[in-house]
Amino acid sequence: ALVNLGADAAKVEIIFFGTDTDKFHPRRRDMKVHTELGGDDSAQVVISLRRLEPIYDIPTLINAVPHVLKDLPRTRFVIVGSGSLLDSLKAQASDLSVIHAINFLGQLKEETLAGVVASSDVYVSTSLSDAGLSASTAEAMSSEVPVIISDVLENGQWVEHGVSGLLFKGGDPESLADCIVTVLKNNDLRRKLGQNGRQVINERNSLAGQMHRMHGLYENLAAKTTG
């Protein structure tokens, strides 16, 4: 966009927001937290961290729940976040008779978020639009939690389907459910997606790496000024 407005492409640098890969780390996985999230130690936990607003399309996740439970009845869904759709989402879950399988946690304190993310088995984002990779998706990837995200805008530039996560057709609950079941049934795939996802964040979006690049830009500018 800057180049289209006349900026010199050689002077344009893109610095990503950066994920704290020490904070969002697989070592924070805690089976006690996992059990609390799933209701018992045998449940598998699917987590969503997007706000409860229309753009994030949480209804598609709710609609996917019955399809997942048909294959994997012990799966539990954790929906973190607040927003205007909370009551309607709970009503939707009740109408579909899946409210027992969903835990609406509300907004979490910052100090507990990393542990909750790392203690989940699968992360899902149903967003209809993202400006690059979302922070919560990056945090899940950094925690080695396999991600399943909607195939919209630039998401495919960050998540390679079947390698560092799975992409599903946005707004399609059956496509989402198929992806969730596939990952939950395959431990090797879940491990591979998680490990590769963390590698992507380490290489392209770590906070330390992005701030190192930013520091370098300031040093170069300062050298030109003083020179």
C-alpha cells in the first residue's frame, strides 16, 4: 500500500508484532489445567480465543460441535473471550443440545492465558477476516498447539495446510469438524503440526527476532543521521 502511494520500496520494512515464545511455550502445558478445562483427564480440549463478535464467526464453531461429538463424544470445547454474542452463542449451544460440551470461560487474566493455551489439544479460529496472522493463533502455534484456522486473506501465508496447521473453508462447520476430528484422532499429526507451527513462529514472528530487526533499523537511521 505504501509503494502504491509512491513510497520507495527499498525503504519499506515490515515488522511483525512478535510473539513472546518464552511465555507461550509448550513447557507451560499442565495436565491439571487440562483436566479442569475438559472436565476430566480423558477429554480432549479444543480452544477458541477470538472475541465473541460477528467478524470472528463463533457460531460456525458451535455448529461444528455436534459433528465432532458424533465421532468423539468426550471432546470438550473451551471458548475464551467476551463480546456481544455471548448470550446468543449459549442459546445456540442449548438449541443444538451441546451446551454440556462447551465451557465459556470469559476473559482470562494475562498471567493465566499462556497456561490455558498450552494445556489445550487443538486451537481453532473461525474468523472471517484477519489482518495477517492473529495474535492468538501465533500464541497457540508458539505453544506447540496445532491450529485449525479459516482459509481467509493471509492465513495461508502463515499456516501451510497439513504441515504447520490445517486450513478449513470459512463459514463451513462440517469442514471445520472434519479437521478437528482428523487432528484429535492422529497423535503423530497433532505433534507434527504443533512442532512445525512453533518453528514458523520462531523463524518469522518471535518477539525477540522482530525487536532485533527494529533495533537494527534504528541503528541504521542513527548512523545516517550522525554520519
